[in-house]
Amino acid sequence: MKKIINTKTAPSPVGPYNQSIMAGGVLYGSGQIAINPATGDVVQDSIEDETRQVMKNIGEVLKEAGMTYENIAKCSVFVSDMHMYSRINAVYAEFFDEATAPARELVEVANLPKFVNIEISFIAVK
């Protein structure tokens, strides 16, 4: 059986989906973009600020599920420009210990919701 997990401290979904689903001790997190949940505005001052907001949004979903970044087993990162790779990695590294960081792919895509520069989804385990 699956359990829907949403929180008001992360952006509301912009379509017919939930922020995350818990099933069998595994949390499947929908893609997060850099929407500030307090204002509803997209954070796009820099790719660093945008990535940091995405990671904060993920943290809020994890917290609602009783988890932390350490529970993340896999991230899928989608970016609008591969030239931002090292700048994204620098911020991403603030949230994970390199020795225990999750598996990940980072791929360049043509467009993302609201024409943001980065979107990250995740899978976390208890």
C-alpha cells in the first residue's frame, strides 16, 4: 500500500501528482524545482541559488517523511545547460557527505517546468 506524503513547507505540485509517495519503506520524491514555498516565486538569481532552493525543497519533503538527506539512495538531476555542471555539483555537495552520497545521474534536457534550469527527483529508503 502506498502513502501520499505532502508538506506545505515545500512547493505545491504544479500538476496532477504528489510531492512524494511512500511504498514499502521507500520514498519516491517527485521532481523539485526552485520554487520558494513561502512566496510561490521561482528562484533564478543564479544556478547556485536555484540548486540550493531545490535541495531545501527536497529536505522539507524528507523531513515530512521522517527522513534526512542521508536516507536518499538515488537522485535524478535534470539541467538546461551542461556547462553549469561544476557549479551545480558545488552546491549539491553541501547536502551530502561524499563518502556516502547517493547514486545519481545528471542529464541535460531541452526544457523543464516553468523554464527553470534544474529539477531533481529522488528515491530515499528508511
